[in-house]
Amino acid sequence: MRRRDFIAGTAIGATALALSGCHRAEEKTEGTSANINRGKKVTLKLATSWPAHFPIMGTGVDSFAKRCFELSGGTLEIKVYAKNILVPALQVFDSTSAAQIDAFHSGVYYWKGKNPAFSIFGGMPLGLTSEEMITWMKFGGGYELWREMYGKFNLYPLIGGTTGPQMGGWFKKEINSLADLKGLKMRIPGLGGEVMKKLGVNPVLLPAGEIYTSLERGTIDATEWVGPALDSMMGFSKAAPYYYTGWHEPGSILEITFNKARWEKLSTEHQAIITAASEEMTANMLQEFRYENAKSLQELPKNVEIKTFPKDMMDAAKIALGEVLEAESAKSEDFKRVLKSYQDFVKLNKPWDDISTKNFLEIRG
């Protein structure tokens, strides 16, 4: 055989073998979620707990949807609906669970009534920062527990942003001692709300659009929200002059959660795109919060007094947090399991954090 004929024949045979292999691979994955998307257009409906294009949190979801469209070459369209358009702000969990919508963006601790363990995934008072929370979730076992427990509600969660450290809230009256908290009505969710309840506060859960009016009219006496950037936009300084530094949400986690059955029907290509876009959104949101909070802090009205909570209150808060965690662990095996995972990571992380980040910040001053 001449050399030219041999090369041509070998090339044709290799091509045929490759095409045969591709065909067998397609046959093997046909009809399963393991196949690539093959250009098929998919449209998902996602509802949020925020007003339309709400800064940082809402616009972060808008950018997430845009990135999914771009990365998929236009084959994955996620339509974002602000609160109350498809479903009310605090019904997005149930609506996604029931497959009335495909996905939602909200705060994890809003659903602690479904399972008290969910409040830990949202963040812990006096606990982990955003970076530490994400590390625990991704590498310390938090994600596995979260997905296991959300799976019982036909949900598949992803981290969908984080706020960084939050402020302690706006108060109509100055808090000079623990006794000043007695009987106050305060908008505060999650475990922070449970701790404040033990300190004599009546915690209230309100969606974003109702907070300012409630504070202005005296329906509530105080509210926490996020930090200077979003708090200034909400106008809280017009209704309450005392602004307290934070302790209850050092690293709150937001979520972008899908109906589990709908998620499993997506191609692996689209699942990978959504996962990558959610991680990008989380990083961008944390960075934007830091920048906008730093900028807005300089622009707070002169009548606002930035205060720290009195020592007797914070000492009592630490004791109350321990009591809340102990009581919830006794009532819920899920809470106990998640708390153990969380605390195991704290023990692992703290010595390194003490000699690295904490030590550096003390040196830097």
C-alpha cells in the first residue's frame, strides 16, 4: 500500500470511529439530565422577595439572569419577577416547592418556621463572617446538609449572594442599658430575633416594602435591615435617629433556590452555567455591599448618631444565644446536626483566623 493511501485510510477510519463513539455517547445520555443542551431554549420563572431592581440584592439577581443568558448563548432565559408580581415576598419558598414557579431569590432565615435549622444556613449572631460562612458551606459540609433538608421540600438551593457584616439597626429611643429593650417592637428575623426576644424585645418579621411605614407610624420601635447603603435608600434616618453597630448578622447568606424536579430536568450544561453565575453573583454582591456601605457611611445625615450597644446588653445577648441554640437543638435533630457541623468548622477555623485576619487587623489598626 502506498503511503498516501495508508494515511487517507487511517484518517477515514479514525473519523468513523470517533463519530461512532459520539453516537454511542449520545444514545447513552439521551433522555437524561446528563446530556448537553443541544441549543434547546429553556425559560425559567424566578420570583424574588425584593422590589423590582432593588439595589445590590435585586440588581444582583438581574445580572445573574443576564449572565445565564450570555453564558448559554441565549438558550437559558431566566425571567425575574419582583415581589408580589407572581407571588408575595414571603411566599416564594412555598410557591417554588409546589412548582408554581421555577426558582426564587430570598433570605434563608425567613423559612425557619419550616425547619429551625434553616436559620443557621442564613447566618449566626456573633458567628461566622461572609467569607467564613461560604467556606463552611462549600468545604465544611454545610451545602450537603442544606440540600438534604431543602430536598424534603422539593427544593435545590445555591448560595445567591451575601451581605457582609450588617448594622445592628435603627432605634427611635437610645439604648443605654439592657432594660431599655423591654417591650420594644423590632423588625428582626432569624436567630437574631430569637436572641432579642429573650432580651425582652417583641421581634416582628416584615418584608422590605413595609418596614419604613411601620417605623414611621410607630407600629414598630426599631428595625434592622442591612447597612448604610440600603438603609439610607430606605430613609430610616427620617424615622429613627439612633443607628447601632451590628452583632446579629456578621455574614448573612442569601439564596437562589430552584424547584428540585425542575432543576434535575435541566441539562448539565445549564446546571453548570447557573452554578457558575450564582458564584459570580455572590462575589460581586459582597464586593458591591462593601463599596456602597463605605461610601454611604460618609453621607449619613448629621442628625444620625452611630452607637454601640451597652455592655450589659451584649453580655446578656451572648448568654441568650447559648440558651437559644441549646433549646433549638433539644427540639430539632436537624438543628442539632447543622449546629454541630457549624461549630466543628468554627473550632477548625478560629486558630487560623486569630493568627491571620484578626492579628493583621489589630496590627493595621
